[in-house]
Amino acid sequence: MQLANIYEEIKASSLQKKIALGSVAILSLVIVIGIILWSQRIDYQILYANLAPEDAGRVIAQLREMNVPHRVGADAIFVPRDRVHGIRLDLAAQGIPQGVAGFELFDEAQIGVTAFVQRVNYIRALQGELARTLRQFREIRQARVHIVIPERTIFAAREKEATASVIVELEPGQVLGHRQIGAISHLVSSSVEGLQPRNVAIVDTLGNLLSGPVGEDVIVDAGLLEHQRAVNRGYEDRIRDMMEGIVGRGNVLVRVAANINFTEIEKTEEIFDPDAIAVRREQRVQEEDRRMAPAGIPGVLANEPGQIPLAAAGMPALSQRQSEDIFFEVSRSVSRVMQPRGAVESISVAVVVNGTHREENGERVFVPRSAAELEMYRGLIKAAIGYDEARGDQIIVESALFEVAIEELPPAEVDYVGIAMSLLKYIIPLFIALLLIFFVIRPLIRMLRSPAKERVMIETEETIPTAPLPTPDITPEKTIRDEVLSAAKKDPKHTSMILKKWMAE
């Protein structure tokens, strides 16, 4: 019944209102359709970026086969946000993207392959595995490795060494240090039989030769230089932290140059003390011999065989011998001293302290630090670094005016499109709600609550276009009453409906 009443009231409205209501209805329908399309809009997210052309082609072909909506950017492939992880897992299960081929080249058995093809595939697999390993470095985005392994020969004079070249694409703002370059050279050389680190060339995508001599001495020298820099930074940080607590942050400049001895010394000393003599060994020998001496009548008869000697006539013989050996040892001390490398031989420190300012005649006047303050700072620095005048340490502390340079930062790039899209997500629904309220709901409510008098007059004008003009004697109230009565007589059903509506209100 309500719909019938609305239809009748719209039908009884003027042509302008009907046009307005129709326009609002059409606009509302368009807005609703726009909201539906907006809500169903696909939000894309990066699936893969910076892929090789062959890998990008494989990914796109697989996405088309899977009927996945996608977009291709400058160096990235986009898919719906809610399907990114699932698509990555599906592609990974199929071995896409492959990147550089590795030892998976040998996963499938190939029958009838020649030795030359096997050798080429082995080198390709080795190059791919090394490239994958090098991409694990945080500073490296992409890497390619080329290896040349000469064929073996029975002639030693014709034997050639293996060589390799590595090209790396670094991440923005990243630099490879000497230790990392040496590590890459040793990594590649250790992975290839017969390859020496000196035969590995490392180049970046800008054409800069990164590798040089990569022997053990070069790596050690780079490590020692890094150690010296670390020692200097340690002293500088220690002094800066202490001074900034006194003069304030940003009011002190510190530079330290430490002279470090990297010579490794091993010394063996053997010292003899002539004043300290000790008995090392002592030997004494004493001998005594007691025998009877021969006696009797000298001559031939006494010496003849068979004759009995006259023992009683003999006298006993005594023989003694004594010897003594004493061995002395001079005191001796042996010491072995090994002095490790990295000992600090001397330290030179330069410290510049900003002065203070005072107001004079409305202007800021620079006031340098006093001599007493500088002497106090010098004493604190001596205690902080372990100052030793005997080894030639030097400390200079001065006060100077710091020039504060205003650095103009480049204007930050503002993503206006992203900001606009994020705002539209909230503004568009609000705008649509306001349009519906002001141009659909409010006009309908006005029309439904408009006075019945106006509707009756409109109906009278439409049904009685040739009504006679009122005479001057007839009042306006009477004219309206006559018109209402005339309209009620012509359309009693519509009149009763209007009366019921009035009574309901």
C-alpha cells in the first residue's frame, strides 16, 4: 500500500520533480555500481622483482596457464595481494624461477650424452652454484661466474692454469671491502680444482676492477689497516663521549692517530753469571797396594827352578795412589721473549672545543675557552688515553668557533598518488552517502510530506485547465474551496486517499 501511495504521489508530481527524481535515481544507480566495482577492484602486490628476462618469461607463461590475473611493470610482476604467497609456493614447486642453473642439471639421467657435453654441463652447474652462493652476500644483488678449466695434457710445459671471472651487481649504496673481495676470490678458487686466488678477476657492473693481488700478505695487510682504524675510532669515541658530557653534544671535534707496531718479535737470551759458580760434579779415587817384596841370596841358585824362596828373609811392600776430580758449572739463564704485533708505540690527539657566546648590544659574541679550561681538558684526555710522555705521546687541545652550516636537504619525494588513493578509500563512501542523503532521501521525504493543498492545486491545474477567472467579488478562500470540491467530485477516490493521509499525519 505504501508503494502504491508513493507511486501515486510521484505520478501527481510536476514534470520538473519527475525529471529531478529520475536524475537522482539514475545518479544513485551509477554511484552504487561504482561502489561495487571499486570494492571488487583487485589490489596487486609484487610477486617477483629484478628477474632475469628468461625467468620472467617463464613466470608469466605459468601465470597465464594458471589463469591468474597479473600485471607486468618495469622490473616486477604483480599479482593479487591475497594470492601472492600461494602463487610463490606453486611456482617454487615447479622450479620457477630457476635463476642460474646449478647441479640440478644432473637430476635427470641422460643417456647417450658425450663426455664433452657432460664437461660443459658440469662447468655450467659449478658456475650457477657459485653465483647462488655469492648472492648470499648482503652487498650483492646479482652475480655471474665464468670459469675456464683447460684440458689436461701429458706435457707439463703446455699445462695451463684454470681462471675465473666474477661480475657482481651491488645493492644501492653498498661497497665491497678488501676483506670481502679477498673472501670472494678464495671462495671461488677453493671451489674449482687447480684454481689459484690470483687467477680470479672480480668486476662490478660499472666496469670497475675490484680484485687485485689477493695473496695472504694482502689480506693480512688489509686486516692490519682495519685494526689501526678500529683503534683510532676507539680512542676518538672514548674522548668524544667524555668531552661531550662537559661541553655539550656537537661542540667538540676529536682526531686520533695511533702509531701501532705490527712487527712480531721473538727473542731468545742466554746469560752466564761468572760470579755465581756452583759444583756440578765431584769425584774422588784412593788406591792402596800391600805386597811382599822378593828376598834371599841374589844369584843363580836362587833363581833356579825348584828352589824354595826364603820368605822369612823378605820385607813387606806398601803402595798408595789418590785422585780427586771436581767439575764446576757457571750459572746460566735462558729466556725466550715473544712480543706480539699490534702494540701502540705512540698516540697523537687533536681536540677542538667550541667556545661559548654572550650577548653584547643585542649581538652574540664568541668567547673562547680559557687557558685553565683547556688545561683541564688536556689532563682529562691524558687520563683517558693512558698518556705516556716517554713514548712520545702528543695532545693538542684548542678552542675555536664552530661554523654551523645549514645543510639543505633535498626535497623528499611525496607519493601523491598513494596518498590520494588512501584518502579516496574514506572520502568516496562518505561522499556517496551524502549524495544519497541530500539528493535521494531528502527530496523523497519532502515530496511525501509536502502539503496536500499544493498537490490539490496541481491536480486542479492539470484537470481543469480552462477554469474561469474569479470575479473580484469572490474571495481566495472561496475559490480554493470550489476548486477542492470540483476536484473531489471528479476524482472521489483520490480525494479520499488524500483525506486518509491527512488523518494519518
